[in-house]
Amino acid sequence: MQALESLMFTIGLIDQVSRPLAGIDQNIHRMTSNARSGFMTAAVGAAGLAGAGYLLKSSLEPALEVNAKLGEVASLGVAEEALGKLNATALKFSVEYGESAADFVAASYDIQSAISGLNGTELASFTNASGVLAKATKADTGTITDYMGTMFSLFEKQAQQMGKSAWVDMVAGRTATAVQMFKTTGQKMSSAFSAIGSNATAAGIDMAEQMAILGTLQASMSGSEAGTKYNAFLAGVGKAQDKLGLKFTDSQGRMLPILQILDKLRGKFGDTLDVAESDALTTAFGSDQATLLIKNLIGKTDGLAKSMDALGDVKGIDNANRMASAMVDPFQRWAAGIQAVRIGLGQALLPVLNPLIDSLADGLGEVTRWTQMFPNLTRVVGYAVLAVIGLTAVSGLFTLAMGLGKTVMVGWQAVMLVFNGVMKLVRLTLLAGQAAVWLFNAALWASPITWIVAAILALVGVVMAAIYYWDEIKAAVMDTAAFQGLMALIDTLTQGWALFTAGIADSPVFRILKAGVESLMKPFRVLGDAIGWVMNKLGIDQGPEQTLPSAAPALGAPKQDKVAAGGINQQISSTAYNRGGNTYHVGIQTAQAPSAGQLDEYLELNAG
């Protein structure tokens, strides 16, 4: 009855505790679920808002980039009409050659900065020609933009006469042709014209001749070296004609074309120049750089003339367009086309979106003004925002703690699973090792060698145990009445046997048989003695002499009177018993093996 009451009390206590705990657990799970659901909802909403903003910004970004570059160009005072033309040309160029429209517009800023007075379509034409030439000559846009600025400064009068758009197309076409003809690059041509400066143009040398000379020299030197040598030649041609006695100018004092000058020099010095002639030219022109130019070109006048004619025939940008088109990657064109479409769509949407964005920006500016006008209200709003953030953080921390708890439990379960697996593996290893030991033992005991070794070890153990426990064994076995009775029986049997053998030896029949055997052995003894005598005469070693000893007095009859009745064994046993178990061993030592008679005497002595 008392046990039943204890059981009922325990059950009631469990019910009273488990019910509130179950309610607390449900509340915790409900709160965690609500927090998780709230975070997920907020995250989805924030992700959607952020995604919409990112999508809008990414779709408008190419247009925003191009418009930003157009704004930089507009800051230089370019008219709206010119900007519209520039934008359209940039999109067309990007689709046609697979280049960036934003980079195209950025190059126009450098051109507008280097060449003043471009208006209308001229800025777009200059930028387009520079982009095509950069593509055709594998040069970067910045290098070609600088080159165009240099060429315009050198040939501005020609550009004004032809029209800037037509002139820049001709420059691009001729430069591309020179690069193709002389295996040079746009970078080298730009370096060459930068080194020569305006000296050649001031001397009245047209563009085609300058390009031909510089291009021919670049076959064996860099662009800047070619420009330096050409500049030295131009600087010394005036005084050289007086020293050489040759006329290098026309009737109006303008320098003759270089082909005519080279022809006059070749008529005076020949197609090749020796050391003395080179020194004379250096002295005349005042520079070895000019002499090197003459050496390089004096034997190439025919090729130089053809190059001048070919470059002079180029009037437009067609050749540059062909070279640039040959280097276009279709995949780059495709990507640039997508960008161009995005730019076009963005530029169409920006006029609508810009007022809205401006309004939002204005609204944020007004809110900023309110924060300065109403600092207390701003502080309260800040506290409210901080409280919302704090509650969100607490909820997040609680959810994080619950999640970490579950994660820890899962990790603990994983650790226990791994531990159980390791223990099972160890158990299997031990079982396998035990099985291997069993198999080894079975194989070992199945071998006969094992049994032999075991028997030897057992025998050794028995002998060692007998030696160690000899006193106990003797006391337990040899000193007992049964053992003494057994020994007496053995002595009686031994004495009876000795009497039996002695009776047979004294019988007439045995004596007759003994005499007969001795008679049969006598011829063999005689033969042995004869063989020994012969071997002795021949000097053959017969080994140590073996002689049978005579009967020792110790084995004679008088000693038999001292043997007590019962024989030697009885006396030895009695003596051993009377002296406390000491044992005496009697042995007979002889130098040679005993004879049959001696053995008989020993047996008689032993029998008593």
C-alpha cells in the first residue's frame, strides 16, 4: 500500500512538472517560428526591393556611363547638336567595330581639348577617324588621339582648305596605308611625326612625302630615330648645298623634293658612300644623323618614289576601314551591340526617370533640412528606429541561439555516430585479431614439430620439478612402507635369479658347452695372434695394446664373508634407512671392458 502511494505521488509530481514544461517548450517553438517567419518575410521583401533597384541601375548603367562622358564633353562648350551627333556616331562605331561607346566619347574629350574650333559634325568625324585608325593599326585610342592632334597642328592650313572632316579621313587613310606598306605601327608613326615637328611642313614638304620618308627609314630603325635623322637632314640641307656645290632649292628658295636632292648626291658620290665621302657629307650637313639618312635612302629612290605616289593617291578613310574591319571579332561586335541597345533604351528612359529621381533627391534634401530644424523630433525618430533595430536584433539573436543549439545537437549526434562507428570498427578489429590468433594456434598445434617441442619442454619441466621437490617426493614415496616392501620383493627376485644362474653355471651341461665354445674360439685366437705377429714384423701400427686384466683380489672369495645376508642391495637400503636417508652409490671402474668371468664374479658379489 505504501509503495502504491509512493508511485502515485511520483506520477502526480511528473504530471505537475511536465505540463508547464510542455507549455514553455511550445511557446519557445512558437516564438522561434514567428521570428524565423518574420526574418524570412523581411528578407524576401528586402531582396525584392534590392533586386528591383539593382536591376534598374544595371539596365541604366551603360546609358549613365555614356551620358557622363557626354557631360564631360559638354563642359568644353560643345553644342547640344554636336553632342547628339557624337552620341549617334559612338553607338554606330561600337556596333560596327565591337568597341566601347563610352571610350569613344571619352576620346572625343581629348580631341576637343587638343583641336579647338570643332563644331557640328567635325568632332564626331575626328573621333570616328581616330577610333578606326587605332583599330586598323593596333594602337590604343589615346595614342592615336594625340597623333591626330599633332598632325592637325602640322597640317592645319591643309585641313582648313580641305575641310576638317575630309582632311581627318585622309590622314587616317594615309596612315593606315603607311603602316601596311612599311610594316610599322601607329605608335611608331606617331613617334616619328612628333620627333620631326613642323620643320618638314615649314619647308613645303607635303604629307605623302613625309610619310614615305619616315616609313622607309622605319624599316631599319624606330619611329623616333627616323624623325630625328629626317629633322637633322632638313636642318642642314641649306648650308650643305653651298659646301657641296649643289643646288637643293628651286628658284623661289623652297627646298626641292628629296628625290631630286638624292639624285644630285648620287650623281656626285655614286650609289654607295665610302668613308671619305661620308665625312664630306657629315661636314656639309653638320650632323652624322643626316649622313645616315642619305646612306639609307640613296639607293632606294625608286621604291621611295612609288611609296610617295601610293600615299598621295589616298584621299579618304576607306583603306583604314578595311583594315579595321579585318580585325573585328564577331563576338565582340555582338556584345557591343547588346550594350548599344541598353544604352539606347536607357537614354530613352532617362528623360522620364531623371525628373522622378530629382524629385526623390529633392525630398531627401527637404528631410535633411527638417533634421536640422527639428532636432528633438529627429532624436525621437532616431530612438524609434534604434528600438526597432534592437528588437530585431534580439529576435535574431534568439533565433540564432536556437539554431546554434540545434546545430550543436546535430553535431553531437554526428560525433556520437562517428564514435560508435569507431568503436564498432575497433571491435571488428579485435574479433578479427582473435580469429587470427585462433587460426594461428590451430595451425601451430596441428604441426608435429609443436608436439615434439611441447613433449621436450614437459620432460624438462618434470625433471626440474623432480630435482626441486626431491625431498618431498622421497618422503612421500621412497620412505613409505609400501615402497620398502616393493624393494624387498625386488631383492628377493634378484637373489633367486642369481641362485638360478649360479646353479646353471655349476652344472655339467654348462661346463661342457663352455668347453666346446672355447675349443671353437681357439683357432680364431691363433689366427689373430698370427695376424698381429705379421703386422708387427711389417711395422704396421696396431694401436694401443688391449689386455684383459687378471681377477683383482678385491673380487675374490674372502670379501664375500663380509657381505651380510640379503646381499648388497639389502645392506645399502638398510644403511640408507638407518642414516637418515643418505644414499650411497657403489661403482666399479676398470681401464678395460670386464670379461665374462669378471661379470660373473660381480653378479655373485651383488647376490651376496
